[in-house]
Amino acid sequence: RSRTAKRAVGRKRAGLRLLFWARNVVTKSDSAREAERAQAQTAASPLEVENLAEIIEGFKMVLMVRNDLKMGKGKIAAQC
């Protein structure tokens, strides 16, 4: 490709990214964004450990180690 063709493709991609971003910004109002945030926060709250402790009596942590990944002691400890 020539330099002008590469520049044209780059400008087109940048324009498409800007258009996609602008469409999302314009279509979502502030109240809609706040409603989404509130819904995400309320959806996460029932899974708190305190709520689960009342339902299930004992918890057990299980750590799976894949031998094919050749995980050393440090990588295994980092998973905890």
C-alpha cells in the first residue's frame, strides 16, 4: 500500500472509533448511567460472605494447580 492509502485507512478507523464513542455518549443519559450503576451494586451485594455464612455452615478453600502450566511455588501462592 502507498502511504496515502495507509493514512486514509488510519483516518477511517479513527473516525469509526469516534463515531462509536459519540453514539454511546449521546444515547445514554446521566440518569440511565446512574440506574445501571445502582443495579450493578445491588446485584453484587447478596453474594457477600456474611450472607453466605448464614446459609452454608462451613466454607472450604480449594486450590487447583495445573501441572501442564509448570506452576512454581510463587505462582501457586499468588493464587491464594
